[in-house]
Amino acid sequence: MSHPNSSFPNDSKFLYIPMSRFLFLSIITLGLFQAYWIHKNWKYLKERDGMSILPFWRGIFGVLYCHSIFDEIKFDEECKEIKSAEFSTAILATGWVLATIVSTILGYFEDTTFLILSILISLFSFLFFIPVQQYINDVNYTSNPRPEYHHWSMGQIVCLIFGVMLCVIFMLTLAGAAYIGGQF
């Protein structure tokens, strides 16, 4: 049941957004949307269950809290009454954490190849979140009455703007590296 001050409208369960928006924001932010996603789902639990947690920091330190938020979603009693989850939280969360760590390490090398590889790994790390988001969407879609998708939030818009800036910086960095390297 949603509270009057809840940022989760219409009794939706967790962050209920269209898969197309999830994919778009994940790609355009080069994987940083996952921090926002983790934050919003912890915020849902904090509001619903009165948990004494700091969702913002759980999003920032997502590698520490990814396993537990996936578990919270998979084993949520309200969701299980509607549909049981069939994804492996251990495989998905561990895969995302490893991809995030490898991407970060590769980003420290001053070689364009490592930078591109780092960005590609970061870019595609959202794939580990797809089964979880699909489950959230299936649960909400099957609910009676079915809630509306969450509208674009200020946080999603900030992620979008930040993502566009990251893409521009990345393109300029690549263009500059190619120019300096005499590849133009």
C-alpha cells in the first residue's frame, strides 16, 4: 500500500518503468542509471516498510547493495503473491558487480583501447538488470488493478542530461585521441 507522501504512485511495486525507458537510460548514461535504479528500489522499500536506511548511498555504493536489492525484489512477499521470480540473484548481481569492477579498473589505464573497452563493459552492464526489471514490470502488469508506469522523474531527467554530457565527452575524447594519434 502506498503512503500519501510516497514517490511510488498507484500502489506500484518497486520502480515500474517501461523496458524501453530502462534500456534507453541505461545506454545513454553508459551504465550509471543502475545507481539510480538501485537507489529508487531501496527508496521504495524504505517508504513501504519503514526501513531505517539511506537509499541514496545504497545507490552510490551499488556494488555493495546490488545483491541485497535483487534478493529483496525476488523474495518480496507482495510480489510473490502475484508472480514468482525465476532469475538468479547471485548470478545477475555478481555479474554486474564484476563488470563494474573490471570496467573501473580498465578506465584507469591511459590507453585508448582500454578506455573504449571500459566504456563498452560499463555500457552493457545493464544487461544484468533486465531480468529483474522485467520481473518488476510483469508483477505490476499482472496486478489488479494494474498501476500506471512511473512518469519521468527529475532523477531520470538528471540521469539523461548527465548521460548526454558523458557521451559528448566520450566522443570528443575519442576524436582528440584519433587526431593526436594521426589517424585523421
